[in-house]
Amino acid sequence: MKISAQEEYGLRCLVQLANLADGETLTLPQIAELEGISAANAGKLMWLLNKAGFVHSTRGTKGGYFLARPADEIYLNEIIKVLDEDVLSSHCDSYTGVMEKCVHTGDCGIRPVIVGLHEIVENALSRITLASLVGNESKVDAMFHQIQGLHRTLEPQRV
Amino acid sequence: MKISAQEEYGLRCLVQLANLADGETLTLPQIAELEGISAANAGKLMWLLNKAGFVHSTRGTKGGYFLARPADEIYLNEIIKVLDEDVLSSHCDSYTGVMEKCVHTGDCGIRPVIVGLHEIVENALSRITLASLVGNESKVDAMFHQIQGLHRTLEPQRV
DNA sequence: GCTAATCATTACTTTTTAGTCAAGATTAGC
DNA sequence: GCTAATCTTGACTAAAAAGTAATGATTAGC
Ligand code: FES
Ligand code: FES
């Protein structure tokens, strides 16, 4: 259960756009610079996010990317769904081993674990907006711990 | 955010072992048959699980695999940690783009999201034993929704 | 119109993950 | 001891994901 590169960087690029003042845009080289990835890679990510309708772009000189909607109306679960190809809906078709479908007939204890995990993650992400991720680490941290129902204070540190 | 093949199949193989009566064992071809994967693949998975101490094995005729501990003392978070290479502890070292470490200095809104998601998943998995996954789909499903429900009821609490 | 800056799209290469194979080691039963 | 069934292990191959490159399209400013 881990975050893919596409989810990670895609999300980070969106946070950069959410950081902009109204009317400002970022070019691919700028995004690449800000996130420490190559411009080509940034281009691919932004292409995906554009197709999915999260950002708009203008071409030509003075062109660039900007959010298609206000950052406080974009929830993380929508973003992750696009960047992650939404694999859940076909779980029993994708991990089939050498068979066509998974071998479990009827009663299966695995399926609800997989589905349940995705529900829990979805549930958490659907409460967080892109806007709330902008430059406020301790705030985001507090929000997550509130969701979990845990009252721990985690010092911000690189992990 | 998705389950890897290793997590999925490894967990499924363990559930098969948890299903055995006391003293029984399963051979690689049997496990492979039950889960619809190749014997070679089952062999690799069981090797991992053996190294990690979840199963024991006996070689030779009449050999096979069995759980090293009672299934109701094995929690899913331990299993997943082994099958998933525990990537969390080095998040900012692994998604570094073209840099050595991630570019964010100080205040970062992404890090707590990643860490928080892993905490939520870990938290859910640490409450479920291998034993509870054996052949009772609706029970497992109910358990997961109870965990989610728990989060919901805790959230509105004021401090 | 021309040019430079920019996004768009597809094809390609590299890296990582998944899965297979083959040779070796161990054991029960004869 | 011999044999057949079994696990063990490292090397190999295949598939998927990640990342790069190259070419084409659009636009602002001159
Ligand atoms: S995982 Fe698909 S039915 Fe068990
Ligand atoms: S993701 Fe590592 S500091 Fe932002």
C-alpha cells in the first residue's frame, strides 16, 4: 500500500499552482524547478491533470498553467483517483494469478480488506482540499490526526 | 495508493494456511492451486514469509508450510509491512525527482498527507488479525465499517 | 508574417516490480 | 542407501511504471 510517483508528483505540482495569486501562471520549466523534477516529466503530469480537468493551460509566449477551479473546491480524493487509474473497481479482475478471475468463490475474507482499506483512504482524502495543503504543515498534520481520532502531536520533520 | 501484487498474494497465501486444522500443512503446489498462481510464484512468496518468521516449513516428502504462530496473534499490519518493504520511513528520500532529497524546505503540506495516510492504513490494519479473515466475508466487511465508523464518531469531539 | 516561447502528443528508454526457471539440499519411506 | 517429494536459492525473463526525447501546434510581441 503505497503512493505512486505519479500521485506524489502530480499532487505536488497542483499544490504549486494552488499557491499562485489570482491571474498568475506557471510554465513547465518553473514547475519542474519548484519540484525538482525534469521539465519533460512535469509536462507529462500536467498533461494528465489537464485532461482530467484540474488545470487549464495557455500556449505560446506568456503561456502557462493555472487551476481550473478554486483550490478550496478541489478535494484530494478526486485528484488521487485520476493519478492512480482507479484500480479498485476491478480488484478481483486484476490480481488473478494465472486465471481469468480470482479463484475465490463466494465467501472471501480478502476482498473486504482490500475494499475496506480503499474506503478508509478515500474517506480521509475526501475531507481535505487542495487549498488546505498550501504551506502549512502543522495545520495539515493536525487535520489528519483529527480524522484518525488520535490526539498525538507529531513534530514536523523529514521522514 | 494501491495494494501491490506481493501484498495481495502473500496475504492470500497466509489466509490459506490460517485455514488449516492443527498439524496440517500445505505444499507449494497446493497453495498455488488454491490461489490460482504458479508454484514458482508461491515458492517465492513463502520464502519471503518464511524469512520474516510468519511461517515454518519442513522439507522432503510430507513436507509443507504452516503458520509459525496462531492466526489470531498475527496482525495484518505486520504482514503488510514485510510484503511492502516499508517505504514510509524514507519518503522524502525516495521521491526526490532529480535531486538528492525532496526540494521542500521547512513548511511542507505534502509530507503530513503521505504520513497521515500511512498512519490511517496502519491503524486500521493493526486491529485485524489473520484469523478473522478466514472464510467470513460479511464479518470482515462489518469489522472494517466499524473501524471507519469509529473514526466518524471520534472526529467531532472537542478538546 | 516572423520568431521565440510555450503547451501537446506520441514514441522511446530506463528502472522497478513481478514472475519463472533450474540446480541444489533435505527428508520420509521403502 | 535409494528414490521421490519437497523446500531453498540465485539467476534469469517478462511486464509494468517511470521518465525522456523529439516533433508538432499555438500564441504574443515585434
Ligand atoms: S480476492 Fe477476489 S474473491 Fe477473494
Ligand atoms: S514531500 Fe518531502 S518535504 Fe515535501
